[in-house]
Amino acid sequence: MLTRNLLLTALAATASLHVLAEPAAAEAPAVPKVIVERSVEAPSFRAEIESYMREVSERARTTIGEDLRRELGQKVVISNELRTRG
């Protein structure tokens, strides 16, 4: 009797998992990718990329500087104690 109940429970759980998993796989249809071609003038493109890189570099420098100040500020301990061996 116990084996029969365990078998029925396992069978019901397996069936419910199969039913739940089936729609999830069917929900994601393949979406075709569209390639859009644009023409951009080289000097303006280069100028935009360079300004973007300058901005990103500046943000990175300030963020790293702030992080270093925070980290080093917590670890520096100045002590005026004199220790002598006796």
C-alpha cells in the first residue's frame, strides 16, 4: 500500500512537471533579426566615439579614485604609541 501511494505521488509529480514545462518551451518563438544598414560620415563617427571614450574614461577614473579613497581611508591606522621591550 505504501509503495503504491509513493508510486502514484511520484507519477503525479512527474506528469505535472511535464505539463508545466511544455508551454514554457513553446512560448519562445524564434524572432528573425533585421539588419539595418546606415551610412555615417567617418569624421563625425570618430568624433562621437572619441568623446564617448573620454567620458567613460573620466567616469572610470573618478569612480576608481573614490573607491581607493574609501578603501585606503579605512585601512590606514596612525598610532602615537611607543612600544618598548622590557
